[in-house]
Amino acid sequence: MQPEYQIILNTCPDHEFAVHIANVLIDEGLAACVNIVPGLTSIYKWQGKKETGTEVLLIIKSRSDCYARLESTITSLHPYELPEIISVPIQHGLKSYLDWIDNCTGK
């Protein structure tokens, strides 16, 4: 059985873009909350070369049944050729907080 709730991680190139994505996800009822964490230094391999860059991390709280639309929305708006979109299941949480996620995402 798939957990009902999840945290989705997404890195963005800058704060302005991160705010735009967060607002779209909230406005479309795909997320209850999006935390924007600035100041990440990312070191990664891309097309055979080691790269270093500054990014902003989105921590998105949502429901599992919103994932497909959430992924599609981020992908359609994101400037990266291959955006990081990773879902982590929420195994346990304060019931009233999980109820709030339900209310914000239209369940």
C-alpha cells in the first residue's frame, strides 16, 4: 500500500523561479506547503563533466495522488533539461497536520 502523503524535493536555479513554482503548486491545489531553502551548493555530474552550482531547494508537502500532476507541472515550468523531482513517502505525521494537507490539496 502506497503512503498517502509525501515530500517532494526539487532544486531550482534561483529564488525567483522557486517562488514561481511554489505559487503555482499552491494555487493549483497540488501542495499544501512549499518551503524554499536558499543557498545550496550542488556538486554533480552532468554529461560526463563534474559541475558545481548554486541552487534553491523546494521542500513540497503533498498527497501521493497529486504526484503525477505535480511532476507534470514542475516539468512543464522548469528551465532545467532534467529537473530533480524526487518523492519521499511520509510514513507518520501529526494527524491534524496530515488532515491540513488533505484540506489544501482538495481531498
